[in-house]
Amino acid sequence: MGFGTLFIGYALSLNFITKQGIFWCLSSLIMFLGLQKLSAYNRHFKNALYIDLLMVAASLPFAVLEILSLLHFNVNTAISVFVLIHPIVMAVFTWVLLLGVEEISRETQLPDQRGRAIIQRKLSLIFYVPLIIMNVFPTLLPKDSVAAAKTVLVLTIVTVCIGIVYIALNLRLLYSCYMWITLPDGEDEK
């Protein structure tokens, strides 16, 4: 059905820690394969597929720029643009993906998965809003002192920890969808 492939691609989204375009590109391509199958089941998965196409289009040049930077080309400004884009696009993608999970869980009468999708969609604000603020508005963070450096370090560590837990919760939800959501008449391909 596509949840297994989506699970694998989403697992690679832990790259938010390193912000590497190569992993973002790879995870987007793998999620694209899973979403191709899932897009037939509801409009939210179809919308997630379109957003994933945007992620593939954005991550390909990001990956190329990273390779060029390894070859000692100065592409830091261009890479910083992609670092700003990544959490915003991932936030929208995750929100829409969880809407799809919520809808398909309702249709297949799996209240546990549906409830978790609703809760995790709300939890996305706890993870993505601080991450976006830290990436898009770094001038809001304190600067030029030891206390400021400690504050930024603590905020970064807290955001990373919340992100790992949040992505792990989403992975658990996707895995449970893989295990419990099947097509009628045994046609499930998972």
C-alpha cells in the first residue's frame, strides 16, 4: 500500500540534525515512492505527494551544492538558503501527511491511529515552530557573550531532542499504519 516505503523514507528525515541535502534528497525520493501508492486513497496523501515533489526539486540542487562544497567551491550562501527552506517545507509536509493518516485511519476504523495522528499533528507545532524560528530568524537569538552561546546551545539541544522524539512518534504511527491498514479483499501490497 505504500506505508512501508514511506516509513523508510521518513526515517531518513532524522537528517534535520545535520541538515544534509543528500539525505534530504534520498528521503524525499523514497517517500515519493510510498506516496505514489498512497495518493490513490485520499486527497491529503496526494497533496503530500505534491509537497514531496517540491522537496525533491529543492533537495537535488542542495545535494549538488553540498558535493561542490566538498570539492572546495564556495557555495555557503546558497546552502544557507536551503537550510532555511527545509524545516518550513517539512513542517507543511508532515502536517498534510498526518491529515492523510488521520483520514485513512478513520475510513479503516482504526481509532488509535486516528487519535495519534490528530495529536501528533498538534505536536508538530512544538517541534517545527522553534526549529523554524532558530533557522529563519537567527537574529532573534542572543549573541556575543558566553551566556548567549550557552542559551543557543541549550535551545539547539532541546530542539534536537524534541525532534528525535517527534520523528520517532511519527515513525511509530507510520509503522502501525503499515501493520494495520490493508486493502479490501487481501489486495494489500504494503
